[in-house]
Amino acid sequence: MSDVSAPSRPTVTLKLATSLDGRIALANGQSKWITGEAARAEVHRLRASHDAVIVGSETVLADDPELTARIDPMPAKQPLRVVADSRGRVPASAKLFSTLEMGPVAIATLETMDLERWPSTQGLQFWMLPAGEGSGSVSLIEMMNSAKRAGVASMMIEGGGQLAASFVRAGLVDRIEWFRAPVLLGGDGRPCLGELGLEQLELAPKFTRTGVREVGVDLWESYARLV
């Protein structure tokens, strides 16, 4: 498992909002809302505390989120909203593009991608990146370099499971903020994390718990990576 030292890149927080058994949606994709209103309010505060938030294209297609930090009072500056979209799947009709007046959006895509599929407007950035080694997805190392050039010192992963797993595999997740709802969705529910490809238990990424608190009916657990 590769690693990039924290000083050379933005710090990365993985936010999870799941059932007790680590599921983020039913098998049919229904996910609103697993966690309660109090937990969702805390997520907005977490967004406001990061320079950028990032999701995969699957999350945009499934939920069409705005990814803005909606707190009272509203933050002086919204986080940069980043979408990892190596296959150009996010439609021009996505809410992210209709809310550019609230804050900028960056599309992290392959350097070979045709950009005509997306709107050309102020507030929309394109990070043209090479593919990662042995994959058709964008290079996470180069994505972190682009984020750093954009002035991002802290980034939060908001979804989905494959994107989260790719950051974990690369050793790029420094913190986890995990909201657990007191419900069970079962093995046919969608997992919060994609495959890590581990063949030995000792190679599993390890974290230490730094906090546990009740948020409404949900539990909020905080973890830091063991280095």
C-alpha cells in the first residue's frame, strides 16, 4: 500500500454516514435518510471546516447533491466541490453546475476527456489528470497535486464507496468521521467502502478512535490514522 506524507498534500477526511452494519443505501439505491437531522447538521459543519469536499460520479448520479455547507450563519467561503469523473458521466444538468454562484466546482477527469459535455462557465474548473497506475481512473497522486495548486489544505470525501476505497488503498485517508444510525440494512445493502484487495490481515489500514459522541439518535465516531 503506497503512502504520501501529509505535509506534501492536503489532509484527507473520510466522512461516512451508515447503518450499524456499515451500509449507505438499500440494494435499490434508496439512502435518504439513513442518519438523522442532527447528524446531517454536523456534516454541514464538517464541510464548512474543510477547504474542499469530493465525491465520485456515482454519488452525483444517484443523489444529485449540491455539496454546499448550509449552516447558520452561512460560511464566508464555501468549500471547493470536487467531482472525480474519469468517464465523463456527470450530466450538465447536475445541481453542482446550477449552484456555481455559491462556490466553485472542479471536475477531476482524465486528460484525454472531451470537455464539451460540461458547461463552460465561470466557477467551473477542470483538473486534467493522467490515469492511475493499472487503472482507468484518475491518478489520486496527481489529483492531490491539483488540489494543492488550487489552495486546498484539507479535503473531505463525502461519497461513494469506490472513491473512498481508492483513497484508503493509497494510504491517503488521515481521519474518519463516522456517523452510525441505529438501523440494520443487511448484506444486500450497499457497503460504505469498496474492495481493498487485502490478502493479509496485518496489511489492513489501522486507525485509533479519538472521540465518540451521541448526535440525536445517531453515534458519531472519530478516528485518526495510525502512522
